[in-house]
Amino acid sequence: MQRNDCLSAAAAYFDDGRFLADLRRRIAFRTESDTGAATPALGAYLREEMSVPLTQLGFTCEVIDNPVPGGGPFLIARRIEGAEFPTVLTYGHGDVVSGQDAQWREGLTPWVLTTEGERWYGRGTADNKGQHTINLGALAQVLQVRNGELGYNVTLLLEMGEEAASPGLHEVCRQQADKLRADLLMACDGPRASARRPTLFLGSRGAVNFSLRLRARPRGYHSGNWGGVLANPATVLSHAVATLVDAKGRILVEALRPRDIPASVHEALSTIEIGGDADDPALDAGWGEPGLGPAERLMAWNTIEVLALGAGSPQRPVNAIPGEAVAHCQLRFVLGTPWRELASIVRAHLDAHGFEQVEVQVTLEGAATRLDVGNPWVNWAQRSIEASTGQRPDVLPNLAGSLPNDVFADLLGLPTLWVPHSYPACAQHAPNEHLLAPLAREGLQIMAGLYWDLGDAAANAPWQAGSLATTTSHRKAA
């Protein structure tokens, strides 16, 4: 059997309807994780839907309870061909954000996979059920073509709380470090840079969500009777926010600005195009950090976004000065940002600008990661993807969004390769989420090619070229 046979088998898995059938079953599980409680569907997805096909592929499956109360369970599945063989770790999440059922357009529901031409609608089609179904479907085809022998081991970590900020993930990975020991992470999540070309990304920006709140008084007061003598918290807070980020989206807090963009990152992003697909929004000229191109502003720089503003009653305004105001903000940041110090940095900045009365509270945080573009695994993956698709993939030093990649890069000490099968306009986290069928079919062939090449000595995979010792020697102690 040859590599092309493997790609053909992956395409056949899509063309004959097996991929559609697998994904349809998985979409039907209402695995919302952002409800504040671990629903029975989260465990059922792992035990009833995922463990059976994985066992048939030779995996030993173990469902692990979350050490964090209210968090969803985890699945660790291991397929060991030999203790002397290298191991690839893969990851996915079976949980989804809330269905938002009433907001889907007529004829669609989040829990029934509906196909309309190239668009396959359903909650989780893009994030992440469709993507890990592609990943595991491709692996199954490689195993079949290779007569059940890969020449390496595979471990799968599937979590059920990624959409709720991955509660318990770090703890479980520390506790199960021996079972998760590997030489490479290769996973699928997030969107491509564009639907037009394959993408390989090597990490992600981090994120810190924080709230600014000004409590002026217990209640509102009539604006005619008191306007001009009572400070308006909404007005004050809007000026406080304006000291953090200017009217063009440029960060004004020096400590939260990146020091520079590494030359390797600049070079990698120099050919990346942002937007331009049919459903993409038009980019706003002059927005963001001046002097940078769109790809650098999106993936190599930091941004502060105001996610929501609240004061008074926006739905039904009354003639009153509100008693308090709140701004829910977010810092997206690249490697090297002192993100753990955000609260003290913002506190000092506001104090220096005369806004001592504004409260600062961090509500959510996650680290940034970035694998060196020069790592030998990067070139290996580029060549494999190009061999499967005929296109040189876009290589992003890090995704613009955020993933729990620090668990794999920092805690487990792995080089991290992410191959997304979605695209920016997929309506991820929104009504009418969908997967593009051509991207799914191509994704199956991409992943089949990668899994094939990992076991093919002729493909000169980095662990066969001698870099395995280099990789493992830098692994951090769990």
C-alpha cells in the first residue's frame, strides 16, 4: 500500500457517507458546558459515543472525573504499539457553547445536522466535534491501510469543558502526566486563516477577561433634578476605558504592549492574507496598531477589546443618572506579555490617570504559546500538507484566538502542531454554526497524510531524523 491509497481511503470515508453519519450522531448529543453544571450528556458523549469506536481501533479508554466541582469529565485513550516507539498526543473537546436554539434561522436547529449544499449546520460542526471526527476518521483509515500497524503510539485527550475555560484540565494533566507522556502534540481546532488554503498554527494568543466597575451610589437619580452636580459613572467609566485604548484601537498601557515582533514571526506572517472570503467582514482601515499589516495586528500584537458596556437600562432608558457602570474588557496577548500582572498594571494605570474609584477584577485568564517557526516539526508538517493538497499551507506562529495549548507546550513540554479544518466565517459560538464540506474532505486527506508520514521512514519525520532526543531533552518535568 502507498500514501495515495491512504488519501483515497480518507476521501472514500467522506464520499460514502460514513463521516456524515458519525458527525450526525455526535451533533445530537446536547453537550453544552457553559451552563454552570456538568450535564449527563457530557459523560454520555465520552462513554457512549467515543469510547466504542476508539476501542475498535485498539485504544484503551478511561473516563476520568473532573477534580473541579461542576466540571465535565475527560477521556484518555491510549493505543500502544510498543514502549520503545515514539508517541503522538492528540486533543479535542466534545463540549459546545450554548445552543441558542431560538436564534437559529428557520429550518435549522443546533442538535440536528442539516446539510445545505457545501454547508453542514449544527452546534459543534466546526467547534470541535467536526474537527476531532476528521482527526479520528483519518487515523482509522491509516490504520486500515497499514494493516493495523502505525509504527508509533497514539494518545487521545478529549475534554468536556473547553468552552467553559477548561476547568480541571491542568490538574488532570498533572495527575495523569505519565499516561499523557508524548513526543509531539498534533491536534485540530480553530479556523484556518482563510477557507482558500490549509493552515498550520503553532500556538495561540492568550486572553485575560477583566471588568472595570464604578459604583457611585446605590441607585439612580433624576437627571433634571441632579444633573450637573452628581458624577455620572457611565461618563467617568467611558473616560477610564479611553485611557486604556484609543479611538483607533491602539493600546495605551505601555506594560501591556509587546516589546517587538520577532523577525521569524514577521517573516512567517508576511504572506498571510486576512479576510477576503465571501462571508468575511470588511477590514477597517486605520484600526489597530499603526505600522503593522493586518496579519501582524491580528496574530503578532496585543489588543484590548470592550466586550460589553452596562449602565442604566439600555433597552428602556429613563431620565436618570445611573448609580453604577461596568465595562467588560478583554486583553488578547502574545508570548512575553506580563499577563498575570494585568490587575495590578491596570490598577496602577487608572490610579495615575485619576480613576482611583474604578474597580478592576480579572474574571478569566489563559496563557499564550508559540512554537519556534524553525522547529523541525514545522517544516515536516508543511511538506506533508503540501504533498496531500498541492498547496503550501499558511503557517501561523500562533492563532489569533485562544486555546489551552499551554497545557501541552508548557506543562507537558511538547512541540505543538495544530491543523484546523474550519474557517473564520463558520459562525462558531453563534447561531447557524456550520462546517464546509470541501474543507472537511480535504481535512481528512491532510490528517491521513500526516498520520501516514509519521510512520513512514521515507518521509523523514523529525523523530526519525534524530530530533526526538532533542525534543525530549527539553521536556519540562510534570
